[in-house]
Amino acid sequence: MNGGDRKKLAEAVEKGPQREREHRVLVLTNTYAPHKVVTWDRAITMIYTDKVEVVEDTGEVIYRGKDGHVVHMPSVVRLKKAPPRMKRAVKFSRMNVFTRDQFACCYCGRPKKMSELNYDHVVPREQGGKTVWENIVSACYPCNSAKANRTPEQAGMRLLRRPVRPHQLPMMGPRFDPREIDESWVPWVRDYFIREHVA
Ligand SMILES: [Zn+2]
């Protein structure tokens, strides 16, 4: 696309109907994991600054150049490079511990809502346990209080998996409510749906 076309496309985007203003585009990481959701005009900018490539479009023509160049409305795009924040270490936080543990208790294995999970020191602080990735697990309140200030061995409980420091969170990226997403996104975000937990 040449400079003139680019300018005309920018104008077409500027004048786009209000209905289309609300059209959102799913941005995938370079490894096809959901990254974020942007407005369609932002997605167009990302396409023409070569940051992303189009994975899916709606088929709707939003610009037709004199040379026959046609631009379709994108619905899913993919970053050409890894997003910068994924190269950094995963921040230690309550939310990220729950995410690493896939919102399930590490003692009974039951999936839980965030409000039903607690942060458990495997080796209790009283016994020198630190607040680090390798010593913190997600636990439901019943398991957490059954364990009390003891190690799993002392409490006669089994830790389902050793806590580790994650290099990358398994479910990093936005969470999606299946009722509110575009149909074309489904194949890309189905593992990222907000889980409706049953205790
Ligand atoms: Zn539990």
C-alpha cells in the first residue's frame, strides 16, 4: 500500500460509521494466544505499521484503493513479535499464583472462584517458610484451615503439585465472557473463557 492509499484509508477510518466504531478486534500474541482487545481503527494502524498480520476478517470492505487494493474489516490479528511484557519475569502476586494453579485448590484439586481461594504457605512462616513462588500455593478455605500452621506432611495432607516459579502464566491474557465475544474469536479464546465454577 502506497502513501496516498494509506492517507485515504486513514480518512476512511476517520469517517467510518458509528456502528463500526464499536467493532472490536482480538489481538493474538505471536504464538496465537489471546493478548488484548482493541478498537478496529487501532487494529488498522497496527496492520499498516507492520506490528500485526490479519488472521481473520469479517469480509466487509472498509476501503477500496484505485489500484484495486481492498482492505477488509479485521476481526482477529496476530502480533509479529512477542509482546514485551511476556519476556519479563512473571510478577509474584495473589492473582498470578491463582492463575498458575488454574484457580484450583492444590490440596483437594477442586476448581474455585477467586473469592474462595486463599494463599497458603506450604512451609508455614512460623517454621521459616518464605513468601515466594516455590512456597505459596492456592488453597480453598476448608483445606487451608485443616492444614493450619503445619507443613502438608505434619497435617497428613497431600500437595497435588510442587509449586514452581512460572516463566509464563498458562492463562496469561484477557479473560472472556463467552456471551460477549465475537463468533470469529471463539477458536482463539475458548480456553480463556471465564470459568463458571461449581463447588
Ligand atoms: Zn481444598
